[in-house]
Amino acid sequence: MGETAKAKLPLEGIRVLDAATFLAGPFCATIFSEFGADVIKIEHPEFSDPMRNIGLKVETGDSLTWLSEGRNKRTATLNLGKPEGAELFKQLVKQSDVVVENFRPGTMERWGLGYKDLAAIKSDIVMVRITAYGQEGPYKDRPGFARIGHAFSGLTYLAGEPDGPPVIPGSTSLGDYISGLYGAIGALMALRHRDRTGEGQYIDVALYESTFRLLDELAPAFARFGVVRQRMGADTATIVPHSHYQCSDGQWVAIACSSDKIFENLAQAMGRADLVASGTYETMQARVDNRDFINGIVGEWIGRHTRDELMAVCLANEIPCGPVNSIADIFADPHFKARGSLLSVQHPEVGEIVVPAVLPRLSKTPGRVTHLGRRHGADTGDVYGELLGLTAQKLAELKSRGIV
């Protein structure tokens, strides 16, 4: 651990300007910051990132979401909508590698800060652009957040019980996080291309496309067979049994019989070897065709055991089974603890804050959290003094005019 703690991180030497707001774009930049990049969070002097105000707040007035997702970044203020502010941003771009933004298409162009504008002053700049519907298409100017992306992508249509309304698929921010990941992947590939050719480029990420890409066979199944998948509750369209089941103590488990061999193991564990011996339900298709019958047998058997009893039986028989955890369960679970999945970070003003650990895990150069999200504009003086040579007097004058 000592060696990895001192290892040079893979993105050291890369500078990212995070001009995005709320979550998708900022999360993209956060990934860079966790692996050594110098990420400078740019916020409006008066109107800070809304992420600072969403959710539970600590004594500083910032939200826990901001503290977690603003980790490792320097924060500086700048009014991009004013010509002098835009000019300062361009000067920062000249000393940066990546720009991340998630304004509606055309906004950065109106400020003279679109990709063509930035490429004219730094030809190898990489620009990540995350919006609800993308930079092109008839809906490009529509506003939208992750919830809209979930709905438009087809994910929301699939979430919920068959006879109930479509519901939120776990988290309203899922599409933001997925889009942030795609933005980071795209930027890393663009930097690889830049290193080979000296050329920059922009990455166009749409919230709905990021979510749509994850919907397995949904598109080819409709194109080939006209299948319109409907809401199935906890079930999965192509695998049975593959659902959530309630135990005798009221706790829930997830079971995933993703192969015929696993179902054979389950049948043996249930004392129902006849389900496969007869040849009637030994294939996945046969179980899909008899979903209610199979789920009924599995559910009845599980309902006779406590969650701990069931976990022991399933693990002894090589049956993938896991508890449906609440966050309280997660904090008490020894596996989360052993892997350090929950990271405790000291905040200088509010004390200990627990956040999700850095991912992915690299064996030789793992990412780090050096500090949590800082106060609005905390590093303004340092950023402009260090990178642009602006004096305290000049900064005070710019601040008086609402530029920084």
C-alpha cells in the first residue's frame, strides 16, 4: 500500500476545465481528478453549481452530494457570459487538455466558446459535451435531466410492476452517472488520439443514448421480431428464475439462475430434482415459457427460510444469491468494509464524511481522494495567479465587475 500511495497517478500532468453544472459533466471531471488530473471547477460568481444545494447539507451550507462529487477539484469563479470572462476562459484553455461542459447546444457558441472557437486557439483541445439529446437532431434544444433521459431512452417504460405505472429505476441520477462515465471514456480515447496525431476533438454525449446503450436486446428484438418488452417487476425477460424473493423473516434476496446448470443446482437444493430429471424444465426457454410456475415454486421454497438460512444453502450449492441491501445493511456488511468500498474522508470544517471509494481499482496506480468538494470560489486567487499571472489587485477589480 505504501508503494501505491506514492505512485505517480496516470493522469498527472493533465488539466481539465470543468465548466459543467449539476452532475453528468462534473462527474466526468471528477473521475479525472481521482486519478491525478488538475481539475478546475468553473462556477458563475453569483450562481454556484446547483449540485451544492441538492440534498442534505452540512454546516458549510454545501450539500453532501457536492462534497462527494466535487472531490479533488480546485474551485474558481468566472462569468462565461461576459466577453472578458470568456477571454479569461480561453486563456485557461490554452493551458489545459480537456474542457467539460453540459450547457444546451449553442450556449457555448453564443459566448464564443464552442469547440471551433477553442480549437482555433488550441488545436489539440479535447471537449466533452454532455446534453439531454445530443448536439444534433430535432430535439437538441430541449432541456432535460437524467429522469428525462431515462424516460426517453426506454428504461423508465420497463421499470415497475406489469399492472402499475412506470417508476424510477433505482436512482434519478443513474443516467447522469452513466453519461459521465461515457464522457470520461471518450475523453481518454481522444487524448490517446491526440498523443498520436496532435489533433483534438469533441465528444458528444446524450443522456438518453447513454442509458439506451445499456438495454441489452431491446432494439434488435423489436427490429427483428416486433417484440415490445413490457414492465415485469423484478423479473428478467430472458432468464427464469432471475428475480427478487421474500424470505420468512421479511428480508429480500436476489436469485440469478443464468444457466441451466445453476437451475439444476437450485432444483437439487430445493429437493425438486424432478424439475430437471423429467426434462420438462431443464432448458432456459422452457422455464421462460413457464415463468409463473417456476417462480411460484422458488418463491414458496425461499419463503420457508430466513435470509441467513437461504444464503447459506445457496452458497453451499453454487447458486448466485445476494441480499437486497439497504444503505444500513451496506454499512454493516464486512465485504464493503474489507474492500474499502466506503471511504472516510476528513473535512477541515465538518469532520468525517463517508463517500463511495474511487473506481476503477488499479493495481499499481489506484486513484485517491485528497479532499472533498471545496467552498464556492475557494481557489479563484490561486488559479488565476498561478496560470494567468493575475495580481490580487486585478482580481479584486474583476470581482467588482462580476467577472470572477
